[in-house]
Amino acid sequence: MTKIKYCFASLLFLFVAVAGAQEEAPKEKEPGHVNQSKFKQMYEEFATPNTFRSASGAPGPDYYQQQANYVMDIELDDKNRKIYGEETITYINNSPDDLEFLWVQLDQNYRTKDSKAKLKNGGGVPLAEQTGTFAGKYLRAPFDGGFVIDHVRDASGKALPYTVNFTMMRIDLPQPLKSKGQISFSIKWNFNIPDHTVNRARSGYEEFKDGNRAYVIAQFFPRMAVYSDVEGWQNHQFWGNGEFALTFGDYDVRITVPADHILDATGTLQNRKEVFSKEMLRRYEKAKKSYDKPVLIVTQEEAEAAEKSFSEKKKTWKFKARNVRDYGFATSRKFIWDMQAVKMGNRDVMAVSLYPKEGNPLWEEYSTKAVAHTLRSYSSHTFDYPYPKAISVHAKNQGMEYPMICWNYGRPNEDGTYSDRVKYGMISVIIHEVGHNFFPMIVNSDERQWGWMDEGLDTFMQYMAEQEFGELYPEAVAPNTAYPSRRGAPSKIVPYMSGDQSTLSPIMSNPENVFQLGPNAYGKPATALNILRETVMGRELFDHAFKTYSKRWMFKHPTPEDFFRTMEDASAVDLDWYWRGWFYTTDYVDIGVKEIKKYYVSDKPTKKMQEYMAARNITEADLPPLVYLAEEDSEDFDPALKGKSPTESSQTLKEFMMDNMTEAERSQVEEPKYFYEVTYDKPGGIPMPLIVEYTYADGSTENITYPPEIWRKNDKEVSVVISSQKELTGVIVDPKAETADIDTTNNAWPKKKEKTDFDQMKETIKGK
């Protein structure tokens, strides 16, 4: 259709709209109201920009962040399942404020015998419960966890007063730490290591049948809380869901373990020649040049031999890490170890996996491949991965992340067989947890306050990486199918968004206050970003804005507003309506076809037009030349009009064309024979682009996407005009399921007949 034809149809409907307007009887004035538009700007929700954080979403000229450097000596007591540690923290106060005290996180205190965290949710007796969970709750003695603090001392060795409040410790300073000043102090501690297979601990050990253990250790040292321009001290307690808000710093760590253990950790190994055998060193040098496949540093045969004996000797592994926000390590005599190199700009990064024989053959086949792919995929959408390595560690039922290292589930059956579900689950969790290096380990959001800023962004990135993985490694997925991502596609979030409103929370909620953390912090924000990229903004604009955000906030502490503002700043797309609907409410998407009316052009005034003229003592002579549109099913419709073009059915319009258009202009007009008014309604609260597929009698289709702004002036329903030379036979809203529409029964005209349970049963029986 030409532009002239669309303009022509619009003028016709403008005439009939003006002519058909009816005067309303005077009515009592309603009271005024505040701005209720879904497109209202977010000024009231957003903090006022300042010199710390600019209105563009970028760090301001006075942006600052604190630094905490750690020197640690750690010893793992394998026999007694304990950690002993001593650390010296050098804390640098880059803020403009003088600090009277310091807050240190003691997250292991979540697991003390008398921890209130176990009582936080209440709840009655369930209908059924897993045997292990039931035994852990009611039959097993409470685990005696939590930090035992031996001392807190200043640089001279003098004791510093401190107060422990559950998972936070306040250190009182003899005099305030001045702005731009720094202080060093030491803490000595120990704690009992939990069995992480019980109650899904984030850190701990798994014990195998032969008495060997594999350790994945984190939250194992007192860690500085964040002090920022947003909240001052972020000293919210750790109740289990809200993860970690942490300060960047440099780490110098020495970890002592049994001499027959294999260990890897955050940072660069400093004494490789002391802890590696000559054969391991040779293999390591080979791995540094292997870009297409992993090289085994410790083979399965070697690991199986090592796990048969328990060394009484000790070995110390030394690491240094620069500009990281946390620290973790994994150690066991059971570990198989493989590595490969990954090109990252002009440097190489090592992709690494640690796993016991219980993980094979699955882990040897896919773990390091997934690590390497994640680094490449995420870097292409954000920034080149800046750290020297990324490690995936096999751990039963785990999925947890730390800088450069993470623990991941996915265990084959004892005979080595595994299902597609186990394979995809393992690949997906590795992509997700390795991906956390980008969000929040580098783009360092406050997980304690805004869980979606790391989990949601990472799940969105995971979805893209999974789809790319399926394309790059088609042998890993079923033939002619895409990677079966669990989250990210619009259809995946529909059950959650259409659920009971009493169990839903806005994305912008603290993780501890959310009823369904998985859909709320992972699935919904990932889906929202996927729709934003594919349907609302388009990939080019979205990708540029997302990369801008990622680079602006590398090694810094962004807030949700910094993300929202940057996405608009770098794209020139007003997205306040999108943030409001998807992130600040529990509204859902539901758009449908309400009704369709067919019109014909006539020279005769309709009945409504005649009533309008009579009420005002107006005759046709008083009006400019007009054409009138008569609805097909109304009393004004003349069957003689059917099938005629506008100039065939209206002498007035024909004369207008002859008198006011040149021959060239008339030749460009494709006269429509069909006019339709299509009315769409929006039972859902979230405005979205109106994506429509029109089907015509000749079988052709036309796809039109109306911008979301079509809902600005009427949030309930809108009408559009379709003018065509072909008869309209079908309309489908959101034909490719791009918007997470929760109810598709109203998406088609003519309305599709819904199959009853009886119909479906008959089809099932017939199919057999």
C-alpha cells in the first residue's frame, strides 16, 4: 500500500469522526487527579542526580568507592573439618566522610546453632518433604557453625573493641578514620565447615563413601562491608537470600591444605613450581597454548590413585589477586584438573575445570568448553574479561559464584550415563555461574539490596550465551532444535506473571521480601531484557546501550537507576514506561482484538450524521464537501455500495480527486475497496508494542508493529484503520509470542475455537 492510500483513508475517517461527534449532556465535574499515565516519567521514583552519580547514568565527577586489601593465612583442617584463619585488612577511606567505626561481614554466623535465620519464614507441616530435608530439620543435631573470633587488633597489636550483631561486626575505632585516610587491623578466627549437601549451604564440603571430601570454600573470612554514597554503610544482615555487597581490593592469600590435595582459587598462583610436579608443569605449559581443547593437568587415573591414601603432610598454595571483591577456593585429593587458553583481545585467559571422577564423562566433555564459550560470549556483549582465569568446580547440587571461581552441579549416574536434562542443566549452570564474573564480580551491584541486578542481568546474558552455544556446538543439542533454555524466552515467564497476585512482588524488591525468588530475580528481569532487546529497542540500540552500561560501571558500584538511565542515555529511547511496568509493578501483558467493523464510502449522510445536523439546524449546504462511511452491519448500509471503490461509490470524492490532484498524483493512488476499524483492548496493565499480523482473502499477510506509545492517551483500548484492496480475513496479535502475553485466547479474529478437555482426549485416543 502507498503512503497516499493510507493518508486518503485517514482523511475519510477524520471527516466521519468530526461529523459523528455527539454533544453530551452537562454533567457534574469530577475531581482532579494526579498523573496516572503508564508513560509518566520516573522522576518521583529516581533519586536526584548529583556529583556522585550523574543524570546520564554514568559515575559523576565526585564518584568514589572504598578499598579493602587483605593479607591472609588460611589452614584447612581436613580431619576435623575446620578452617583456621588470620588476616590483616588495610582499609582505605576514599569517601568524603570521617568514619567513627567500621562494619565487617560475618556471613558464617548465618549457621550458628541459635541463628534466627532458621526461624525467619515460619510455616506449618508440609504434606511431604524430602527425606534428607526432614532429617536435617528434625532428626539431626543443630550444626555448630559460625565464626569464632579469637581477636581483633590494630597495627600495633592492641585489641580493638568490637560488637557482633548476628552476621555483622562493628569495630569501634579509637579515633575517626579521616577522609582519604587508611587503617590496618588484624582478625583471627576459626569455624566448623558445614556439609554443603545439607540444606544447600553455599560453601562447605561433600563427603564421599570412601571418606574423602571435596571442599568448595567461600564466605570463609571476615569481609569489609560496603560504604557508599547511596546508603552509607550497607550493613543489612545476611538472612540467606540477599547475597553480598562487597568492596574491591587486592588479596595476598596463603592456603595450607593436605599435601595430596589439588587446589585452585581466586587469583594467580605464585608458587607453581613448589606445588606442581614436573609433569603437571609440562602439561600446564601445553595448556597455555591449547586454544581448541582442554589439556589434562591431573588425569582421572592420577586422581583415583591419590584418593586411596590420606597424607599427613601439608602444602601451602600462594595466590595474589588484584581488584577483586571477594575470594574463594576449592580443594580435594579427588580432583581431576584440566585447562585451556582463551583469546581475549590481545591476551590469553585460562578456562579451568576441577572435578572428581564422579563428574565424568560429562565434565571432561563439556565443563571447560562451557567456561571458554561463556568468556567469549559475555565479553562480546560487555567488555573483554579482565581476569587471568575462570574456574568451574564440580560440586553436588551447587550453583554459586565468586571472582574467577564457581561451583556447579551436574552429576552423571554411577555407571557414567546421563540424561539430556542433566547435560543441559550442567552446561547452563556453568554458563550462569561463570557469567557472574561480569555481573556482579566486575559490574559490582549491591546483591544484598537488589538481587535482580546480578541474577537477572546474568540470566539474560546466560540466555544469549546458551542460544549461541547451541549454534556453535550443534552436536550438543537435539537435531534442528535450539538450545532448550530454561529462562529468557517470553513464553517461559507467562505462568509466573499470570499467577496469584498475592504471591508476586515487583522486580524492584529486596530478595528477602520476595515470595518466588527464582522467577522474580532471575526469570522476569531476564525476559524483560530479552523483550527489550528483540522487540522494543532492537538489537543494535540495545546492544550499544548495554555495553555502555557495562563499561561505565566496570569495577564500580551501580544502582538500578544507573542502569535505567544509561540504557536511555545511550539509545535515545524513552523507556520509563517499560521500567515502570516491568520492574516497579506486578502488572502483566495482555493485549487482544476486541472487535472489527467494516465500512463503505457513501455520499449519503448516515442516520447519526443526520441527527447531529438536525440538532444544530445544519443542512448539507452548510457543510464542506464530505463523504460518509457507513458500517456494513448498520441500518445506514446500502448493499449497492458493496465491492465498490471510494470514487465509484462517491461522486463527491471523484470530483475532489479530479479537481485537486494532478494526473501524476491520481496515478499513484491505489483505491482501497475495503475499510476496517480494528479495535484492540488491553486488559493487562503493561503497555507494549502492538504487534499484528493481518491476513487477506488471497492468502497474503501483512505485519505491522504499532509503537507502545499508541496506548498513551487511552490505556484501555485503541482503534486503527485498515484500508485495502483485499478483503481482511484474519487478525492475530503477537503472532510470534514476543511479548509474554499471558492470555492468547483474545489474540485472534475470527476467534479461534478453544479445544475442550474432551476434544483433547479424543485427539489423544485417535492418535494412538
